[in-house]
Amino acid sequence: MKKQRYRIKFSKTDHMKFTGHLDLILTWERTFRRSNIPLAYSEGFSPRPVLNLAAPLPLGYTSTGEIGDFWLSEIITRDQVARDLSRAVPPGISLGEIQEIEDIHGPKLPSLVLQATYQANLSINSIDLESRIEELLKLDSFQRTRKNKTYDLRPLIISLSLNKSISPSLILNMTLSMLPGATGRPDEVLEALNLPSEGTRICRTEIVLKDVS
């Protein structure tokens, strides 16, 4: 039975950047078991721990802005959850903010996702990159093909800018849509700018959620 809901922000570091979404869910299940914090279970023939992760992270990416919702079968203080989880999380996961969500039966986390921000640490320095970014942002449409289907990349790019202050690297900051059927992918933005995905380190820094307060 669901008695409490917590929202946990966490980082996924280099140790786990090749761990897929389903394996990450299993990692969280094992982490809660090790911490002795009781996750609530679904009903039915094959009950499963009740948890949601906001959005899958592509393999090879790191993140400082992941979000998960976890339902507990007992009432436990936030301080105790933080203390017990910090002892149980494996290498590759770093805990951030832990918040109790009062609306236990409110919308599931994936349905709240609007957009995400990314930082791409570029492996090359291109002298005309700023002009290419400007040209891409000026376009009303930029047709591409994904899985043999044509789609428009341009409306999926909410913001795109270059940070040259972190020497000697160039950091490409991008905010992309993550709505159902309208999800932008950082690797496709890189390709649109004629930048290689290989050798580029990409970190998701934030997932933006709807305000349902």
C-alpha cells in the first residue's frame, strides 16, 4: 500500500553512463532493499516496486539532473531516507535533493516532463560554429529523418548557445523539448551543426517538469 511519495534528484556519473534505463530501475530497487527503506508494491499477479524515473538517458551520457519518484509502504522522515540511501547507493549514482510529494496519487513523473537541458563538451574547436548556431536558430524548419520517418528538428530546439569561458574546451548548451512525440536529441543537434557525436561528452543537467502546484 502506498503511504508516502518521495522525489529524488540524482546524478548519473561516468561509472554508470553505459547502464541502460531498465537496469537503472533495477539498480534503484536493489538500493532500496540494501537501505531497508520499504518501497510500496503494485497489486496484481506479479507485484513490482512502485517507482518512476522521469525520462530515459541515452547510453554514454552522464547527468547531474535525473529525477525519480519512489512510493513507500511506511511513513519515514526525509532525513532518514537521505541517511539510509546515502549508505546504499552504488558508485555511479550521487544523491541530490530529496523532497516529499504530498499528492501520493498525483500524475506520474514521466507525464510531467516538458524539456531538458544538456551540456556537450566538444572535442573540436570550430571557428565558424557560432555562425552555424545562429543560422540554425534562424530557420523556421529543419527537416531530418529518424527511423525512416521525416520530422522537423527546429521546433524541438528551445535554446542553443556556446559557452567559451571554460578553456580550453567549448561547451554547447542546449535545451530541447521532451514532450510525447516531440523529443529533441542532442546527437541530432550536433549532426545538424556538422559536429561529431563521437568524442563529445554529453551531460544532461536538468529535467524541467510541469508546475502542478
